[in-house]
Amino acid sequence: MLRQVWDDPLSLAKESRLRPSSVVLDAQSEIMEAHWRIRDAIIHNRPIPLRLDPDLVSERHHAFNWLIRDMNKAWDEVETNT
């Protein structure tokens, strides 16, 4: 997919489609759960679950919260509470 974007960036725009709200909300819920597992591990001084990158999960959580219009906050005001 990434190679396709570099080779033909216009195809990405042409083929892009909005996802149903339910899909976006489910993904937001899943990333919030992953973020909580990371925070819980840190709070209890346990290893972070495998395959969970804290920085990546935090950024995705932030992006999903912004995408669902977290109380209409600006990008730099969106919170990632768990």
C-alpha cells in the first residue's frame, strides 16, 4: 500500500472512502483499551504488553479522539484519557 502511495499518490485520493461511524468508533475504543493496558502496566511496574508501542498507541489514540471530534477541541487540545 505504501509503495502504491509513492508511485501513484492520486490513486489514494481517488480510491479513498469514508468509513462508517461504527467502524471509527470501534477502532477508537480498541486503541483506548490498548492505551489503558500500557498505562496500567506502567502504573503497576509491569512490562508493557508485547506488540504495543506506547508512542504509536498514544498518537493513534490522540488522532481517533480528534477524528470523532472530542468535544470539538482543537488538535493540540485533544486529551487521551483512559
